Amino acid sequence: MSRIRAILGSVKRSVILILALAAMLASCGEAGLLDGVGDRTRAYVQGDATTTTAIVAVLAGRGDEGLVRAVEVQWFNDGIPGEVVGTSDEVIRGVWERQLSSRFVQASRAEIAQALPAIKFPDLVPETVEWVTSQLVFDLSTGTLDPDISAAFGFWTAEPYQSERARLAVLRVGRVATDLVQSRSQVVPIIVPDGISLGWTEAGHRYELFCRSDISEELCADVADSAITLAGLLP
């Protein structure tokens, strides 16, 4: 009987995750999985990076692909002018005041870690990724974080916002009831146009990682499996 309950519980969690992921995908807008994540929603431009660092890749995926640590790539919004510090509510309000008619608002990884303390991000990313962009996502009518998509990250193979093809993957994070799923759920793969989407829930958050077909499903899964708290990736 206990085994049957465990099986039913696992099935229930998978169904909940699939429904939640479907809701997240439905909220992505006309541009689908990449909606908003490519918006340059600020009035200034980052200067060119001048620091060069040797990065060692770890073989993963199909064996001919590699991963590097997320802390070794360039985070586009680190050092963003007027970076907000304080409580979660203070950071959310401060970033909201930065918005320019878009619900996707550029925010540093420190701001996102403060706004959403339990949020996780992959410790490992594909070796071809050179930049990560990061945004908090708002409900424009209330100025509060959108519960369906509260944060979004773009994985870029070249300087962000210069070419859409440079955006290799997108991670979207929404919210679920904290008493619904505390431990990490089963990862649910969904085949989508031009790639694959992996969905899971953990500790009050719902994650959806979209990877372009340029990388394998195995490597995308390795990226998802490496997720740790974003606060642990702060410089």
C-alpha cells in the first residue's frame, strides 16, 4: 500500500509540474519561449569587457560537448548603475522604478538573489556561453513580481542583444505554493520548436530551461541538474 501511495504521489507531482509548465509557456507571449528575455530595457549600454580569463571546460552531454562554471562567464548586469541593496521588498521596488515600459527589467544577479532568496541557477553552463543576462519580471498593472515568471536569464554565445542567434538558452523562474513541492521534482522534458524545454519545481519555485537545438538534450539536462542557490554564485 505504501508503495502504491508513493507511485501515486510521484505521478501527482509530475502532473502538477506539467500543468504548471504549460501555464508558464502559455504566459510567454507572442515570441514564445524567448519573449522578453532579449529586451534591452535600460537607457544605458554596458562598456566592452577588457578582462580575459582562461576557462577550463568539463566534458558532458554527448562527450564532445563541455560545461564551464557560471561564475567564469560574464554577467551582463553585474555592476548595473544604481544597483539596489536592502530587503527583498526594497530591491523589488527599486528595480521596478528602473523599468521602461517593459515587464522584463534588467537586474544584477545580486539584486535577483536578494529579491528571490531561494532562487536557484545552474552552477554549470555550456562551454560556448560567454555572457549571462538577468532580469526581474513584473506585472505592469501592480508593479509586483509576476508570479508566473518572476525572473529570467539569457545564455549568450556572444555579446548580448547583438544577434538573436547568439542566445543559446533561456531560464525562466516562476512561483508555486511553498507547501506544494519542497523537494526537487522530477524533470519533465517537452519538445518545442527549435529545441527542448526542461521543467521542474523546487522550494516554492517553478523552473523552465529552454535550450536551442544547437546543444544536446543530455547537455541541457546536465545544466539543469547543476542548479544551486544563486546567492552561492555571487562574486
